[in-house]
Amino acid sequence: MNFLRGVMGGQSAGPQHTEAETIQKLCDRVSSSTLLDDRRNAVRALKSLSKKYRLEVGIQAMDHLIHVLQTDRSDSEIIGYALDTLYNIISNDEEEEVDDVEEENSTRQSEDFGSQFTEIFIKQQENVTLLLSLLEEFDFHVRWPGVKLLTSLLKQLGPQVQQIILVSPMGVSRLMDLLADSREVIRNDGVLLLQALTRSNGAIQKIVAFENAFERLLDIITEEGNSDGGIVVEDCLILLQNLLKNNNSNQNFFKEGSYIQRMKPWFDVGDENSGWSAQKVTNLHVMLQLVRVLVSPTNPPGATSSCQKAMFQCGLLQQLCTILMATGVPADILTETINTVSEVIRGYQVNQDYFASVNAPSNPQRPAIVVLLMSMVNERQPFVLRCAVLYCFQCFLYKNQKGQGEIVSTLLPSTIDATGNSVSAGQLLCGGLFSTDSLSNWCAAVALAHALQENATQKEQLLRVQLATSIGNPPVSLLQQCTNILSQGDKIDRRGSKIQTRVGLLMLLCTWLSNCPIAVTHFLHNSANVPFLTGQIAENLGEEEQLVQGLCALLLGISIYFNDNSLESYMKEKLKQLIEKRIGKENFIEKLGFISKHELYSRASQKPQPNFPSPEYMIFDHEFTKLVKELEGVITKAIYKSSEEDKKEEEVKKTLEQHDSIVTHYKNMIREQDLQLEELKQQISTLKCQNEQLQTAVTQQVSQIQQHKDQYNLLKVQLGKDNQHQGSYSDKTQVNGIQSEEVGRLREELEELKSNQELLQSQLAEKNSLIENLKSSQASPGTNEQSSATASARDSEQITELKQELATLKSQLNSQSMEITKLQTEKQELLQKTETFAKSVPVPGESEAGMATKTTDVEGRLSALLQETKELKNEIKALSEERTAIKEQLDASNSTIAILQNEKNKLEMDVTDSKKEQDDLLVLLADQDQKIFSLKNKLKELGHPVEEEDELESGDQDDEEDEDEDDGKDQGHI
């Protein structure tokens, strides 16, 4: 490594050469001295030289210092010196004052040295593990320099050091112990270390969070005085941000641990006009940002809403609203508070309702929304504050139909305060919409558009708004006034951007007319609107006006797509013909495409918050970009569609409606059949009750018959044979009379059972026909099963091909790794040769020019090897990305197969349910037949002959005739 000494010592060979020799001697003492005091003194001398001669000490002494850390752990003093020396070598902190050019050059060189020495240190992962084990030492002279050294390593090569710590056993846990250190300097530097450790690494963030980091950091913030604390509070807050930002797991853990409640005291600042130090402003700013991390619109909706709920329940939202309405709050804190309140209430109805009820402490009292809107339309307010108020208003109306209705109602004639004592939100928006400040025009138009977002009712209500433009003239509608201002263009002298007012009005009109045919009819009813739009689109204007042309094309397209053809002069087909004649379809579509191609369109589509560097960039609204993306394609199709295609489309819609009606009809049929089944079940239960009653009646009749037999025997004994004959005959008549009544009743019940059986058979036939229809309708799912089978076969072939490609890529990766290993061994051999060559160089006799030539040659070879190594690493990275893509394709194929299998199983279950329902009906009929059969048997047991069903009626008639004959004979006999 001595050849690098010559690079640094080429300019002044004298003194630096002497220092290099001194460093070499000190290194020899460190490595060869047997006495601990000698080694300790040598390391202390190296530490004193390490700042000024950083390169020389780093090249010659790093290995010796690492060896000291390994072998001399029993002596804390020498370990501390070694750690301080390594920190001076690796750290890029520059303390000397130099000129600007020299300072820039030295800073770049210092950063390069720091990263190179860090790479050398972490090349052996055992060095980082050794450093982690040293942090367990409680001695201040070991622990503090160890913390500083590890922090410097993370700053230089963070991702590499993070991976080493991540795989090190108990690595993160050892670092977490630093937060519990009683010495504040170690605790504070431990916070900085954890900041560097958790940056952009989700796995380490989760481990740190589950090591009770939230509890410890919040305790430190409380101990330091919350927002009144020093820079330690700021460091803890930044660490909390690292742990929570874009980490859904940690956010959920933070909420479930009830840590949101502990954030409320941070914002207990009161209504003060003094005491706002620079550090307090910084702390509060970071605290507000931390609240926004938990309720960011980019978080999953469920997680955001649960955090919003917790913030309302613990009173944090109320505390923020207090700061919002307080006096003496710095402007930047007020702006950030407005943004924070915006995201706390965004899309959560309870918080939005609370915000609507907040009043400003003024006389007379005014709602906070009105006070904020006053700031938005006031051109003397700071630009960032006006943007924050607009964002707050948008968040208040986001998915809040109740709030939208309240805003629009303030514009309706029945709710306007005739006395003029109070100003409403709607009046402020109209005032901003028609003011001479273009930024106020844009903000008011966007705010009013958000009051109509996805709310057809309010779009229709806003058509009722009438404006008094001047004394003596009749009032005009708000829609008409917007189009009037739009048509005037640049005739009105306004402050600000030339096109900002027109863009805002066009965005408002597009939002208003979309999905609202009644508003389209009102717009087209003014005969001047369509000629104005076609004239704007057809002109060839400059680049600034192209955006206005695109928005005019969008508005005209909306008027076609959502047109209900209620105006004969502006029907869909006539408007299309007008476009084709005046503009041309291709030209119209090209102008429509100007919107999405604008450079500020993509910027506005990224985040809901209107965050612009200056007012002239304030062109597009985030929600409007969604509307453009939704309507651009359908308007293009509508323009190219002919009248015949429109008719076909209407026919298809009618067919779909008919199909839906058929499906609804069948659903109703099935519902009716279910009701009939319930009725049948109830009938069966009633029949069971009747059966039990019949059984009790039969039992009673049997007992009566037995009594009559006993009476008959008694009379036979008493009256003799003659009287016995008469008595017996009369008894039989009586018994037969009883039996005939019971038999008649049983016949009636038998008739009812037969009718019930016929009803069940007809219902069974209906069910069978329904099952046949279901089977026929499931024929198409069968084809789907076949298609899914073929698709799964095709997917399996693709999977096989992908596996083969993966195998080839793995083989390529193995060969590349072998080449890298070979190159590394060659590099080690060259380094060894270089060292031996440097040692064999004669000191005084050889010229410096020859030495420099050899050094340059070897250095060139070394740089070439480093370049080759970097290229091979890049190739390995590309191969790993390719392998990841192939795995994703395999996962997608497997998920497709699983979806098809689930559909197949669902269809099989439907067929099984239909069969089961049919079997249940058959079982019911079988039970009914069995009951009828048992009743017949009981009739037979009673002595009444019962015939088969087909002969039952004729048999009944014969029985009646026989009974009549028997009665006649009996009477004759008497």
C-alpha cells in the first residue's frame, strides 16, 4: 500500500515523506510491541496524526487498528484510541478553513476517501460484528466512539452496512440499548445512529419498532419538554418519521399501542404572542409532519380512517383546530397546521362534521370554513397559505355529500341572508370567482367544482343560483355568468396569469356538466356557447392557448356524450356534424389530447395536495385530472361513432335491459317458489297435527265400540232371543251410524290429502322444469370449464418454459459468480505483488520519475480491475431483476389457475344444490304418500272397505247404494 503514499507525497516529498515514515514506524510498534503501554502510546500517536494525514494513516494503519480491537479488548483506553482513529479516517467532517475552490475539491476528495475506507472496513463483515459487540461495553471511552464510528459507516455506505447489521445476531437489539443509556451524549448520538440505520429499510424499521422504540422515544420527547425541547426532540421526531413513513405495519402498531393519544400534549401551545423560538418552530413543524404521515392519502384507506378516528377521540383534532384559530402563530406553522387538519378530516365524516362546527373566536362568530375562505380569496395573503386553505376546503368536501349540500345551499335564494350582516361560504366563492385576481378566480372555481364532485343532486341545485350582475338588469344564472366571463377572454384586465381564469372556469364547467344531462341542456340552451367553443377549438393559437383549446374540446365532448337529445337543434348527431364541418374529427381529437400532454398535468395527478412553487404553475387540479382520464377515451369513441352505431348501442342497451328484466323475473319466480316451499312445510306441520287428532279420535271410537259391545251383550242376556234380535239390530244401527259419520269425515280428510298431493306433484314438475333450465344455462359454464382446462394447460406449458429459462439464468449467474471469484483472486495476487514491489524499491538510489511510472502503471491496472468488478456486479443485478420478473409471471399464472378452479367448483356446487332440492321434494311426496297409506289402513281397521285411487269414486258410489239397500231391508224387517 506504500505506493499510495507517493500519490499524496508527490507535491512536497520532504515533510510528508517524513510523516509517512513516522506512521510506518508507529504501525510497526502497534503490530510488534509486546508491552501494552507501547501499543497504547503508538495508537494514541496515530490518532493525533489521523486528522491531518488521513490517507496515510488509513492505508497503513487500518488493519493494525482492527487487530487491536480484536486482541486488546481488556484495555478500554487503547480500544477508545483505536475507535477514534478509525472514526477520523472514515468520517468526512472537515474542520479546517480553506478557500471556496479548495474547500470544494477537498470535500469531494474527503467523501471519496470516506467511502473507500468504509468499503475496505466492511469488506470483512466480522469487523462490523466486532464493532456491534464493542457497543455492549458500558465504558464511556469505548461506547461513545463506537457509536460515532458506526454512524459514520452508515452515512457512507448505508444499505451495505444495514444488511450486515440485519443478519447479525441481536445486532439491532444492541443498538436499541443505547436509548436507555443514562449518559445523554451517548443517548443522543444513539438516536442519530438509529436515524441512519432505519433510513429506507422496512425490515430494520419493523425490528426497531417492536423493540419498544416508540415508548422510549416518546418518553425522551416528554422529558425534554415536548415542543419546547431542544434539538434532541427534533432528532427523536425525525427517527419516528423514519419508522412510520410508508410502513403500514409500524403505523398499525403505533395506533394499536395507543401512542396517538400521547401526541396531543405536543400541540398544547396556547394563545401566545411570544415564546416561539426557532427550535420550537422546527419541532412543531416536524410534529405536524408526523401527524400527516399517519393520515396520508397514500396510506391504505382502512389504516387512515382508523388513525383519523383515534385522533378525534383523543382530542388531537380539537387541539389542532385550536392552533388553527389562535393568534400569534407563525405563518409557516399556521400553513402546516391547515395542511395537517386537512388530511385528518379528509374522507372521514365524523371529523368533517366536527370541522364544520368549529367557529373562529371573532365578534360576531363565524365558522372556521368562512374565515379560511376569506384568506383564500384575499390576494394579499401568502401564496402557500392560500394553497393550504384550498387543500383544506377540498378535504372537507371529499366524499362528504352533506358538506357539499351545505356549501351549495348558501348560494340558493332561500338561504341567502337578506340583511347582509354575515357572509357565507358560497358568497365568498362567487366573489373570488368574479374578482380581478386570476389566482382567486382559479381557487374559487376549483373549490366550487369540489362542491359538485360526484354529486348529481348538487349539480342540479346549482342551476337554480341567480346572480344580480348590475342594477336594473334582470339576474342571470351562475352557469350563464361563467360562460359570459369565459367568452370575454382577455378583455377584462386581471392580475396574474393570462389563462388561469379561463382554465379554472373551464374545469368548473366540465365538472358541472359531466354525468348531468340537465346541466348539459341548460348549457346548450344558450345559443352562443357552442359557436364560441367551436371557434376557440378551430383557431390556430400559440402554445399558451393550446391548453384552453383542449379544455374547450373537452367541454364540447361532454356536451355530446352526456346529451339526452332534448334540444332538437343541438342533438348528438348535429353536434358531431358541426365538429366535422367546422373543426374536423382528427383536429378535434388532437386538441383534446393537449390536456394530458401538458407538462403540469402529470404533476397535478400525483398528489391531492395543490403544492405549487409559484402561482403560474397553478393550472390543474388533482380531481380534475381523474375526470380527464375517465372522459378522454369515451369522448373519442363518441365522436367517431356514427348514427347507426349509436342506434345499435341503444339497441344493445335495450337488450341488456330486457335481459336484466328476464333475470329479475326468474329471481322473483325463485323467490315465490321459496315462499311456496315454506307454505308447504307449514301445511305438512298442520297435517301432522291433524293426524295426531285423528289417532286420538280413533282411540276414542274404539273405546266407544267396546262400550256398545258390552251393552249389547247385557241386553241379549236380559231380553232374550227376540228382543235380543231387535236390540242387537238397533245397536248395530247406532254403531253403524257412528261409523258412517267418522267414515265421512275421514273421506273428507282423504280428499284434502289427495288435493295436497296433486299440488305437490305440480310443484315438483315446476321444480323439475326449473332444474332443466338451470342445467341448460350451465352448459355455457361447462364450456368455460373446458376453456379453463385448455387455459390451465397452456399456462402449465408457459410455466415449464419459464422454469427452463430460470434454470439457464441460474447457470449463467453461477458462471458469472465464478468469474468474479477468479477476478478477485487475481486482484489479491496483484496487490501482493505490488506490496513486494514497493518494499523492494531502493530508497536513495532510484529516481522519483521511475517510481512514479511504476506506481501509475499498477494503479491503472487496479482501477481497471475495479471497473470490471463494478460491471460484473451490474450484470448480476440485472440477472437478479430478470429472475424476479420471471417469478412474478409464475405467480400470475398460478393465481389464474386458482381462479379458474374456484369458478369450476362454484358451478359444481350449484348443480349439487339443485339436485338436493329435487331430492327434498321427492322425499316430501314420499312422506305424503306414506301418510295417505297409513290413513287407508286405519279406515280398513275400522271396518270400512277402501279401494285404490283410480276406483275410489266409483267405489264410494257403490258403497252409498249398498248402504241405502241395507237400510231399506232393515226397515222392512222391522
